[in-house]
Amino acid sequence: MKTINEIGKAAKKASIYSAKLSSEEKNELLISLADKLEANAEEIIKINEEDVKKAKENGVKSAFIDRLTLDKDRVKDMADGLRQVASLPDPIGEVVEMKTLPNGLQVGKKRVPMGVIGIIFEARPNVTADAFGLCLKAGSATILKGGSNALRTNTCLVDIFRKALEDEGAPADIVQLITDTSYDTANEMMRLNKYIDVLIPRGSGRLINSVVENSTVPVIKTGEGNCHVYVDESANLDMAEEIVINAKVQRPGVCNAIETLLIHENIVEEFMLRITNELQKHDVEVRGDETFQRVEGVIPATDEDFDTEYEDYIISAGVVKNLDGAIEHIRKYSTGHSECIVTENYTNAQRFLNEIDAACVYVNASTRFTDGNQFGFGAEIGISTQKLHARGPMGLKELTTTKYIIYGTGQIRK
């Protein structure tokens, strides 16, 4: 087994090769990787079943199991995701601005690869394919470190990718997986400044905060999602119900699912019982404030509940006096991921858009759309909740950096 230092050194060497690949060469590699995934689907699913079985034996919650599980359709989705990345415009080499100075110098900016991108993630094996595919198209080498629950599946996927790269004449070390899932190894990876250019954590708030607090490698912080829907007094309640149910229930274990429902006090009698009953029909446990507790089956909510990303069939619910109360609540508890208002009041919609500080702010639409593919720019590496370099869904451009290019005709500085 390679040491972390050896993995980093190999990745840096491989990144020189990946940076020189043409768009056509990268696309051919991505399509080959997609074909290999589908050709090995049965093997991938069989190995994944071992991870799923072990996770269930360990008492892992159902939403986590859902993220971990692969079937034929999900393997196909992974392969299609790689093909989609191949179809995207290549950002590498794009000159994003160019100007001529009074002295005749032409100064511009050009998109270039990051170099080596490290990804630390938890239970979603699809991240292995998405992350590698995007990093490859962006001209970088990738070091992956997944969680122990998905180790067998991730190892299988990376072995398939490495063999496919070698078959195409490319160095296998363009992608590497750290198979030691210990905390010490993660810590070592977070300090590999010599070889890793940027580190991206994907997973729980605990994982993300650990990387942010301990890494000496530059970090792009991705999305812990304590997301809210606020139903305003002017809302279309049929629309509000559909949005709340979709945002909570469609896939509760992902970061763009909502964790808190807020409703205006003037619609309590019309909407509170209705939405609570509908959530409970979908097996959602409702933890509510004093007003919501008037509904049968609602569990008292604590301050900690409103501060929690459940990633499960649980929702916090509260009544606010008005839009100001909703904004105040969201400012207190939001992780800056995705926030929504349901309203027919234009002024309130604009205030919400202007005053809520989050990567994605919605009017009358489910927060489940916070996704690179849904936004129309293909696969994503994660949802950035920071404000430097990248914010929101991170696609290909966010995985590049720029350098200045300067053309002269013999100018010297006086």
C-alpha cells in the first residue's frame, strides 16, 4: 500500500499529463470510462451489496443506506453522467478577458487546471465517478478518500477507472483512492500542501467542519444543508404543500432537502394541520414549536432541532409573526445553502431574495433544484457554501483556476 506522500507525489506527476490532454482526448477517456462502468455493472452491484449489508448490520439509518446503494439504474446514471461531462464545453484554455494597456502590453486571463484536487467524502459511491469525471475534464488529477461504509464499492470503481485509463494509454495515477479510512490518514491528507492544490469535502457537517478546521491545504467548503421553506401569508397553499413535500420527502438524505418549515401566523388555521398531516402521511416526524404542538403527533422541538441537518424523515416546524420573523429565524440557523419563500407578494419575494444570505435563494420552487445538472451546466462536484472562488453548485469552471498571460513587443519597465 502506498503512503499518503507517495500517492501525492504520483498524483502531481500524473497531473502534468492530464493538463496537456486535448478536449478530444479527455472526452474519449470519459466515454471509455462510462462504457467500462456499464460493462462491469454486475460486478459493481455485487460488491456494493456487501457494503450495504455491512452498513445495515451496523444500524446505519435508511437515508444513509439510500445514498450508499447502487443498482443497475444508478450505475447507468453514473455512466451517463460521465458522458454528459464529455459533452460539456471544455473550460481549459479559455481566455476570459484580454485588454491592451497604454504601453502596448496585452494582458489577459486564461483558464488552467488546478493541478491535483483532493476529494474527501462519505457514503455516496456516485461521487467517485462524478468527482473524477469532472476533475479529468478540468485537466486535473484526483485523489479520492471515501468513507469506510463504501470502501469496497469505491475500490471497485477506482480499479475499473485505473484499468480503463491504462487501456487508453494514460497514466492510472490520474485517479487514486486512499483505502486507509482512519482519522490519522485523513489528517495526513489535509496537510499534503506539497502535492494537493485544493481539497473539497463532501458529506456531513461534522466531516466538512473537520476538514475546514484541520486542513492546511486550501479548502472549498461544500454544503452542509440546514435548508428552510417559509410559507408567507399570501402563498398559494396548494403550491406550498407541493413544494414542502417535494423538498422534504423526495430524497431526504441529500443536502438540498429542507430541514425546517416556517409558516406565517395568519395562515395557521388554514395550513398548519393540512401540511402536518401530509408530512406524517409520508412518514415524516414533525418536531414543532408550541403552536405546531397543537397538532396530534407533533413532537416538541428544541433549539438544537432547528439547528440540525437531519438528512432523514424528520422536519422542524415553527410559526413566525411575519416575513421579518422568518428572515430572522433563517439568519440564525441557516448554513447558507438553499432557502425558499412561497409567496404571491412581489415585494416580499424581492425582500427575501435580497436579505437572505445563501448560495441559492428560491421564490416558489423546491430547494431540491440546487444541483449543477438541474441548473443546466452538467454534473457538479458539490454545493459550495463559501464566498471565495466558488458559490453554489460547482461545475467545471469552478474546478479551474486562472493565470495571467501577457503579450509584449519588447516593452521594459522604466
